[in-house]
Amino acid sequence: MLNIRDTKVVSCTPPMLFFHSVGVKGAKASGAKAVAVPSLQNQRNHYYIADVILYSLLDFQPEMWGLPPFEDRIQGVLPIDPLLSNARIGGKILNNIHWVISDDCAYEYIPDQISGIFLGWAKSKVHGFSKVIVATGWDFSQQTVERVMHVHFLDCSGTVETEPVKLLIIGYIRKLQSADDILQALSVTDEDRRIARDALDLPTFSEYANDLHLA
């Protein structure tokens, strides 16, 4: 299981690779390859000298750098420490996909480095527990960089109204495929849905349905 809160400074043996928000210049000066994960996404331009700039450490593919691949995935999902969001669901985008109204409560416990397609559980007063896919990323198309989050309710039979929802994000499926069009990047595929449904039935992920955070 990967603890997102501990990923601001992670290093591999030099001179192969560095993960370090303030050590990119030093790494490059020593001849090492540098991969940067900015602490604040609106400061990505500060890391232009890095060989690669990632939104999240979860996007890192060690095999691309001659390192052993991660072996922590369970049926295509990387378990992560639970991340809680006290969100307010906004209007429907398509079918059971809704956007999250951005406010301090929605992202209070979600680090800036969280970007990609995730799975988890949701709880609302009207619909109770539901399996969900959470797609989240950053919109750089405007003058002000903004976080965007969509929630796909996988097993909600009724209409999800604009209401408070507790989200518990517990697994990472994949990185976003596009950096230019955030709405396209947040699109959920049939394969994402299949992976999420199957994984959330496994004990590793299903046990969180009764997590105290969602009580």
C-alpha cells in the first residue's frame, strides 16, 4: 500500500533517479535523471529542467528507468491509504457521472499530488453506500489553475441529486491520458468500470464500505 502523504520526498540510488521537489537542480547538476512531482500544481513551471514532470508519484513507471516494476497492484488496482472527501455533488454530466462542487471541504484531505482515475466508496443520506470511480485532475486552460473532480456512481439505481456526499478514495487505477483537455482526460472507460467493480468486491477494498470515516 502506498502512503500518499509520504511521497513529497522520495529518492532512488543516484545517479539513476531522484524524486525531490527541491533537489531537481542538484540532481541534474550531478548528471542524474530527475523526475519531479510538484508539491503545488500551479508551480509546475518551476520544474522545467526535470526530465519528466508528473502530476502524482502514482504515475511513476519504474520500469521506464531500468528499475523493477511495482508489484503492489491487486487486479489492476494499487491500494492507497484512504483519502476522505466531504464533497458536494453537482449536476449530472452523463448517466451516473457527476461533477464535484469545488470548495475547501472537498479537497481538505486530498493532496495536490492526487491525479488520475481512482476507486472508492461513497455515502449519501439518500442512496446510502455506493461503489464509485473518482476521476480528478487539474485544469490549466484558465488563468487560474483549478482542480476538477468527477464522481461516477457504479451501482446507484436512482437519480443522484445535488447533495453532500462522503467519498473515501482507496485505490488507484491509472493516470489521466490527456494533459490538454481536462474533460477528456477525466473520461471513464468501460475497462475502468470493470476493474473498479471487480476490485471493490475484494476484501482488500470492500472492507472500507463500513469504514468509520463514512459512518
